[in-house]
Amino acid sequence: MTAGAVYVGRFQPPHAAHLASVRHALAHADHLLVLLGSANLARSVKNPFSAPERAGMLRGALRAAGADVRRVTFRPLPDRFDAELWAADVRREAAGVFGEGVSVSLVGFEKDASTAYLRWFPGWDRLPVPEVPGLNATDLRAAYFTGRPLPDGVPEVVRAFLARFSETPASPRLRAEWAAVEAARAALPPGAHLHEERWLHVEGEKVWLHTRRDSIGQGLWELPGRVLPPGEKATGGHEFAQPARALVAPTTAHVYREAVPAAFPARPVPVALALRTPRRFHEDHHVIFMRLLAGSASSSSPG
């Protein structure tokens, strides 16, 4: 038995393969830290459920399956869209739960590029888990948002939560977003990689933001600007090109630190409010905002 194990996932939503991984980890480790990824991102068709909601589903499903949830700790983990920063966050959370110098194993199996992080923790042991073929959260979300029957492998606790969630105001917005994302993808040429222009303007204690009105990210704040038509490219500015940052297609953002052009509507929002409400932002715009704001602060600091 290893002292501690770490299991990182989005669990959007949890399903039988996740539960099997947790139970496998508990059979090989004294304690398991489950890190709920993308905890800083707004509700979207990719990340519809908050970290507390996912923890509640997992905890309830594990109890129903007879697992010892007293040996499981749940913690939210933000997306950083930067591998080194993200891996440092994982190590920091593990040290906070297990202490320094404790033998730690990383749970998981490499299914695709999304699990390449399993190689980012030299010095940690690997705790491989058996793959459950034919079951993934992407297909589960597709069924849920299009009104089709949920596939096998969805625990009853999760089914009950999803039924309740369908009655919340967030549900119809996300169903509309699903349809809009699918339509936007279908309208793009195969293999499209888009570019967008965004502006970050901070003056005094205010930052200029735009509230989205269309079905994708409706009601969320974004950095004012636009996504360019397929084939058009932007130049200059600060580039953000992490492949998973955008909902519709891989998109490189070019962010300019200057006044917002008159063509793009924006209004001032208190910087303090924007900083403390990451889940009010579309896609990774809060991460961009924080990174560029921190860069400005460090560049203006003495020494």
C-alpha cells in the first residue's frame, strides 16, 4: 500500500469508470486525493457542473457502492492553461493533504493527449487503473443535452442529480449552448484553427468587459473583441493558444493591452469584483486577465 494517491479529473459528470478508478486506488493507497479540474471555469457544455456539485455526486455514488469515503479528500483544481503552473498546483494540493516527503502515486491511464499530464510528475509513482471501454463523459453529456437516454454506467446518484439539474435555470441555457456549439462546428471547414482579437484595458480600479449575448456563453463576461472568420489571422499582442481553451474550435487569442476600439462595446467593471469571480467569465478569459494583470504588476515592481 502506498501512503497517498492523487486522482485528477473533470468528472463532468462522474460515471462508472471514475468510480472503478477510485475503488482501485483505495485498494492500493491509504488515502486518495481527488482533484476536481476546471473548478475556476464557468458553466458550459464542456464543464456544466461546479466542483461542489461533482464532489457531491462522486461522494454519494461512492457511498452507494460501499466505498470508504472517509479515506477520500476532494479538492477543487483550477485550469491554468499552462502545464507548469497546473502541475505545481497539483503538487501543492498533494503536499497540503499528505505532507512533504510522503510516497505519492498518480492514478490514471493514458487514453489521449488530455491525459499526457500523467508524465508531468517525475518522482511520483504511477497507479494504473483498468480502462472501461465504451464509456466517457463526452458521450454522456451529448446524450444529456440532446434529451437522449443516458448510457449504461451512470450511477443512480448521478442520474438523480442530473434529473434535478434539468429543472434549474442553467439547464435550458446549456442545452441551447450545446446546439449552438454543434452548429458553429458544422459551419467550419475541417481542421479549422481560428484566431481572435481581444483587448484588455485596465484603468484605475476598473477593467473593461463585454457581456455575451449569443447562445454560447450567454450572460458571461469576456474581453471585448471578436473571433475572426476562418482563414483570417491576427498578429501581435499577447498570444494564448492552448488547444483546449475555446469551446468551438482550437483558437489562438491575440490580446492587446490598450484602449478598447469603439467598434467593440464594453463597460467598466471593478477589478476586485472581476478578480474574485472567475466563473462569471467566458472560456479562459479570466485566466488571461489574471495573467496579464500579474505581468503588469511584476513589471512595474522595483527590482
